[in-house]
Amino acid sequence: MKNMQRVIFFLLAVFLGVNLGINTSYAYTLVFPREKKTVINKDYAFFVGKAQNTEIITINDKKIYVAPNGAFAHTVKLKDGKNRIVVRSNFSTQIYNFYKNPASIKETPALKEFEPKRMVVIKDRTPMRSNPQDSGVNRISHLFEGTNILINGEQGNFYRVYLSKNKTAWIEKKDLKEPDKNEKYTVPTFITMNSETFKNASVHTIEFTGKLPYTIDETDKEIIFKIYNPEYSDNSVYTVNIRKPEKYTYKTILSNGTYVFKVNELPVPADKTLDGMTIVIDPGHGGSEPGAIGCLGDKEKDLNLKIGLELQDRLRLMGANVIMTRECDGYVSLEDRIKIAEQSCPQIYISIHNNSIPDIEMNIRKNRGTGVYYYNENSKELAKIVQKFLTKELSTRNDGVKQRSFKVLRRSEYLSILVEAAYMTNPMDSVLYREDGFAYNAARGIADGILYYLVCD
Ligand SMILES: [Zn+2]
């Protein structure tokens, strides 16, 4: 009997021990990092996850803030080579071993200059940039297929474009080709130009015998549209100054050698409704693309869609014609999202996202809250107003209004903004975006912001 008791006790102890071993060694759960030993070629390692009730966590002896719902996030600066990071909780000590490859030093390629030479733009919407870099807000204009340009230098992957005596720009080499040898080419010449003003629009036409490059600049009061003909002479610049309406969109079209530049004034909706307005709602990510993952494992794509659907309801109630880029959890490419917008000819495009922290040292009090992004100048005011209404509705930190060159923001024929309602990976924000009313309030903030923008003077 006594032996029997011992055996049972022993079995019980083994059973409990194994169970305790499984349950307690990872009392906290991590979203990042995914492995305990891996190569991370970044400046910082992210520790993002959920702690159990009353669990105290230290990372390399630093006590980590844990939100009331258990969410925590912390960054550790990585040095080149081996990094040993110790995570202690009430239940266990875990060691994480990360290896960081030393960053290779990139040398700036040298500029080579040569005699001006003609090249031809391969496809529509080829970016012409102010510096030889494929990043940042450096696009001067988007050129059309078949545009004749002169290049007089190269640096890295870019050719330097010669526009006039005082102006050069840059285009990626892959976007240009040598002219067709059999082509009968004569230097384009100016034919005529014309401007017409309508009630809510103005149309400006400039005709040449061939396709030439153009730029668009904006001042407070004007849009300045310029066409360059450097092969004809290095002073050959044709300028159209167009007075800007307060709320406007614009579009550039080129067929043969004729540029048509059209500026539209946004309609003022009647009786504080959105009657007659077409608005595209673009819930970011979806399907195989989850977007950012929150401390508690929430996926950005789901929150984006929830806000998008609430916004759809609200804007429809206000009288708008609403088009969604997705209404369920499916993958839609950025190109398709833009195509959907193009086909629906909207006045406004709203992309909905939630933020994550880039590869920087995280400050949980600063890297949180609501931000709104725009690219073209005509969307800046809408971004500011939506930001104001959103932070008020959501009681989030004001993370600012910023100009960013996101693909979905680059069209100027409609206003486009991208909303980052909150930071998925911020523990404080995770408390907010998990509240029941968050998506509804976000939708209310965006919709009220749009209406205020359109009806206010
Ligand atoms: Zn996103």
C-alpha cells in the first residue's frame, strides 16, 4: 500500500512537473521575436507580447512597462556580431541570442558627365526626381510613355536629365530607352497654347509637334506647369501659371504632343450632407498580408477593415457614394487599389491603416497615437482636419500630419490621405484600439473631418 502511494505520488509529481514546465517557462507570450536564436540585421530587436496577470518582466535588467491588458513592447539596441539578451519574468529566465551582420558601407557612386543625348521614356507615370534616389518626397512629375528627354550624366542607377540652362532632374536608367534607329525624328516645336475657364474648372492646352517633359510646382496661390524643350534651345521653357482654387484636384494628360492640364474645384455639398461626393475607402493590407501585429496578436488588416466598414456605413448615411477597395479579408495589390480608385472617379480617397514602430529605439509615450499622411499639396488641408477630428474622437496622442511618398497617395486627380489610427505595437494604444467603440469612433472622426473640410470656408 505504502509502495502504491509512493508510485502514485511519484507519477503525480512527474505529471505536475512536466505541466509546470510547459506552462510556466513562457508565462508571457511573444509576438516578436519569433525565435530565440536568429540573425537580425537591424539596429534594434523588438520584444512585443503579452504578460500574464501580475507578471513583472525585465529585459537586460530594465523593468518593462506592462499595460493593464498585459501588453508590452520594448526595443534593445543590437551591436554587430553576437547579442545576448536576458528576459526575466516571475516564472523564468529566458536567453535570446541574436546575431547582427556588420552593415556594409555603401559608397556613393560617382557622377559621370557627358554630352547631351536623347532618350525615350518607356512607360506612363515614370517618376522624374530632384535627386538620384528611389526614396523620399523627391518626385517632380510623372512622365508619359514616349516622352523625349535629354540626358547629360549618370550616377548609380540614374541618368541626369537636362531640362534647361538652370534645371536638371533624375530618372532611373531602367525607365529609359535609346530612340528607335529607324524613327524619323525632328526636334519638337511649339504649335499653340490655350486656356479656358469654366464654372468649377479650368483647362489649359499646350501643343507641340512631339512629346516633351514637364514639371509641376505649387505656391500658396498658384499651380505652375512648365514644359521644357532643351533640344530646341536651353532657354526653351513654356510656363502656365494657374490660380489655385481653395479646394482642388488636377490632372495632366499627354496625347501625341499635346498636353492638357485640367484643374477642378471641389463641389460644396448642399445642406451639410455628402450628396454627390464619391469617396473610396481603402482598408490597408488583407488576406496573406496581415500588416502590423499588435502586442496581443491582433492583426492590423482586421482593425483596418473594421474601421473601413464603419466608415462605409457612416459616409453612406451622410449621402456619399462609397466604393471599397476590399470588403472582406482578401489580398488586394496596391496597383489594384489605385485601379479601383481610378475607375470610380472619386473626389476623395481614404486609406486606413494602423501603425507600427520603425527600426528605432522605442519610446512607448512617444511612438503612439494617430497620424495622417498626404503626398500632394492639395490633400494637406484635408489631412490636417481629419487628424484634428480623429485625435479628438479617439483620445489618442497627436502623432502629426506628415508628407510621405506612399504609392496610394500620389494621384492628384482626387484628394488622398492615409490614416494611421493608432500604433498596433504600442501597449498603451493596444488598450484603446481593443475597446468596443474604437472603430466606430475612428469612422466618426474621419467622416466628420471630411464633411467639415468640404463645407467650411
Ligand atoms: Zn499598414
